Amino acid sequence: MCEFKIIKKNDGKQIFEDIVVLSYTEDNQLLFRDVIGMGDTLESALILDVNTLNQTCTVFEHELIQPFIALMKKFASGGIAKTDIETFQMKLEELKKKV
């Protein structure tokens, strides 16, 4: 069984180890479960790379990832509304002001 070390791309630090399950929750949070079933989440993160040779998984965390995943799920299901896109655009505009 592969047990992964989770590396955060943002700063290069290892944040979890002995992870055997990676998935997204209903709230689009990235869920990690270790070999004994204990779990932890990152609120707004994306899996960038999974390497079974060195048993690492690299993730990237950013405030826009969670709402983006939610938007894409609505788009894929055909349940997207104009207001969903406008809400995401507002988040982008807020970020733009910070830059």
C-alpha cells in the first residue's frame, strides 16, 4: 500500500504523512486520511502531483480553489447560473484589488 507524504507547494513544507486516501468533501475541501482512518482537510487546495515512486503528493492552497471547484461542478452538472459566475468574478475582482 502506498502511503503518501503531502507537500504544500506554497512553501515546500511537508504537512501530512502516511496518507492513503485523498478526496474532496461535499464542501469541496481536500480531505486526507491516514492509515488508521484519521482525517484532516485543507479548505481550498488542489492536488498538483502524485508520485508513487517517491510516495509524495504535492498540493497547492489558495482561497480561489474551493469556489472554482464548486463553480466547475455546477457547470459540469448543467446547474450553473449567471449569478454563480458573477459571484466568482467578484472574488477575482477582490483579489485583483489586493495585487
